[in-house]
Amino acid sequence: MSGLWWGRRPAASPPGAHEVLVVPGDEHPDGTLVDLDGEPPRPPVITAQLDPAGRVTRIAIATELAGGAPPLWYVEVPETAADPPAMVLIAYASADLADGTVIDNPTFTAMPVRSDAQVAAIRWWPANGQIHQLYVGPEHRRRGIGRKLFAVAGGYVAARGWPRLWVSGERTDLGEAALGHAPDYFTHRVTQRHTHSPPM
């Protein structure tokens, strides 16, 4: 199996909510969105839940994508004033919220959590899906956090209907090493490395 397709179906609750499943397989062309009337032919690797307004509220990752990472929750930070506009997902590992929970920045600022408690972040350009930065704090590396955050971001863009994520040829040594653990169905969206970027 070399592809991923998306399945959309109503969520169990609340009324009007739905979920998007990222399913590995060749039943549909890579990247196709289909409406499901039951279970997919195999377990999804990512499940994103959206509220009735269409905001992503939770992203669950299958064990094989989580990479042994600890429970994480996320803050979405749209950078609409950036040129080009960007989106950032910031990961936290505290017990304040359940694993996979996604909140917006106003909700986060009302919480008793310091912004410098973040463990990792990923930034990309929604217009074309190019990942700009993926950073994991030095004390949190080699725990699978970067791999898990990358998968979560992939589920986020699938849920929003945005262009799929891809990686340019400008990478740090850590970034290059991390891509060595990428699933087969992602490697065709990785440009061959041509520039050695300095460490972040």
C-alpha cells in the first residue's frame, strides 16, 4: 500500500460534528476524500474530529505513527499577517488536556500554562502545504515527538481540506535524520536534500 485517502463521516456527538479519517490503502487514489457510510476497510492511521463550526478539536494518531511519543495536546496559531500566511501547531506535554486535544490561541491564553512550556512546534504554509519549520526542544528529542507532531499536522490539513504537507530540499541534519523514519506513503512528498540548513 503506497497511498493515503481520506474518509469523512458524521461524528457520534455533538450534532453537526464530523470526523475525517486518514486511511492507508489503494481503494481510492492517493489524497482522495470520500464520504463513508460505515467503517473503512482497515483502521485509520489518523482520526481528526471537527466541531459543527468546522474547527479541528482533536487528532488521534495510530500507535505506529506515534513513535512512542508521550501524550501531547496542541495549540493552533494562524499567522495571517505573515508573508506568506502560515499556520503553526505548538505541542505541550502537560496533563492539562487530554492527548490529541487541539485548542485555539485565545483558549490557551486563558489557561494557567506558560507558553515557554511547549515541547515542539511545526510551521507550514497552508497555501501550498510546504513545511517551513519543525522544532523539538533539545531536552525532548529522541522521544518520537517530532514524528508524532508531523503526523498530527498531516491530520490537521486533511481535516481542513488544505494542500497536503511536503518537505523541501532545505534541511538541517536533524531534519534529514528524522525523515529516515518517515512512512513509505510520505517519502514521495520529500524533495531530495540540496541545502544543508544550520541547526535551529
